Amino acid sequence: MHGTARIPSQKKKSAKAFWLKQLHTWHWVSSAISLIGLLLFAFTGITLNHAADIEGSPQTVEKAATLPANLRAQIAPDDQPDAKKPLPAPVTAWIEQTMGQRGTGEAEWSADEIYLALPRPGGDGWVSIDRTDGTVTSEATSRGWISYLNDLHKGRNAGTVWKWFIDIFSVACFLFALTGLVLLQLHAKKRPSTWPLVAAGLALPAILAIIFIH
């Protein structure tokens, strides 16, 4: 009888030990994955909150050149309506080599001009091509590395790959917080201050929002 009763108890303890091990594993793996990202987003949270107090020093570089005759034929004026489409590959390569600007992306084609906007994290830029005489002008502005990190925080002009990184990072943070919450629950009996601290973490921002945000 005693041996039979002991078996379910052992199974229960074994199952609890298994899930506890799984929780710890998921907790440390998710924390390792999200660690650098959390540091980055915490730092840029401060810099964004004090953006007006952090002086920037934008640097702008302007360039001008003339498109070679053999490439000018590829963008010569025609009777096509205004449209958005990429530049021809040879023109793109020339712009990247001569103007030092990225030449990819959807450009705005009008009857007399092609305009390619080149926004990016921490800066901005554009390239304009006169379709009649082939004059190419460009401008590139950099607002510094803090602005660059701030834009990464917001996902501003960072592209699809960075967008996916933010999604994956958010899932890792969610798992880190969720497994941490379950571990808190498992150890709460030995740590009486656990739930008061968790409640304070919820109550403090709620109180500040109610009183000071209108």
C-alpha cells in the first residue's frame, strides 16, 4: 500500500522538477537572446525621452555631377505618365559609385525629373536627376549615432530585416517576462516580498498616468 501511494507522489515530483527545469531553461535562453537588445532599447528609451536636451550636429554633404551620355538615354524624357519605379541598374551603379549614395528603391518619375528619396536611420538623403540634360544632384544628411540608435528603437526607415528583428526580440522579451513571472510564483512562498513588489510595479505607472497624464 505504502509503495503504491509513493509512486504517484514520485511522478508528481518528477513532473514538477521537469517543468521547473524547462522554465529555467526558457528563462535563461530568452534572457540571453534579448540581453543586448534590452540594453539598447533601455538606453535609447532615455535618449528619446530627453531628445530635446541632447544637442545634435547634423552634417550635410551635397554633390553634383552629370550623367554620362550612354546612361542619359535610359532616363530620357518620354510620353509615359508620372510613375514610381526603380532606376535602371546601370544608372543605380553609377549613382552609388559617383555620388556615394544608395541608388536602389522606388524613384518618382515625372516628365522632367527623377527624384529618389533615401531616408535612413539617423539621417536622410535624396538624389535628383534632370531627364533633359542629365544633371544629377544629391544630398546626404547625418544626425549622429544617438539619432541613429533612436531611429533603430522606433524602427524608422530601418527596413524589413530590422522590422523582423524587433518582432523576434519582442517575442524573446515576452518569454523572458512570462517565465520570470511563473518562476516568481513558484518561489513566492519563500520570498514574501514577491507579490508586493510585482503589485508596486503595476501600481506605480498606473498612478502616475492617472495623476500626471491628461
